[in-house]
Amino acid sequence: MFDAAMALREDGATTFRPGDVTARLRADGSPFGAWEVRGELSNLERLGLIVLDEDAATWKLVDGASFSIEEASTLPRCA
């Protein structure tokens, strides 16, 4: 999910929605449902990698954030 969000930013997006990530993952050959993506976005938020703008209903990558598989492995998985 984080890689897909990073790819969206590299493509020029400053914000994104779960559907944007879902479309990116499908285009890359890794299909996920929108609810699965939404759950993983919450995990990335808990890691401090992204933030939600509740008013706009969009997510944004945190500047300088990097993904750590060690930190991610401590989070409960969304079902």
C-alpha cells in the first residue's frame, strides 16, 4: 500500500483516496478490494506515514516518511 501511495505521489498526486490506491494496485497486477485498502491505510496512519484530511476525505503522505517492515509487523492485520 505504501509503495502504491508513493507511486501516486511520483505521478504528481499530492493527495489520494482509497480508490486511487486500489486502481494503482490493480494496474500493477496486485488487485485489492477498496475495504482492504482502506484498512491498510489506517495501519499506515498509525505508523505515521500518512495523514487523513477528514474534511476533504483524502489521504496525504507525510514528508520524509519511510516504511519499516519491522514496525508494520507489530500492527494487527485488517480482516
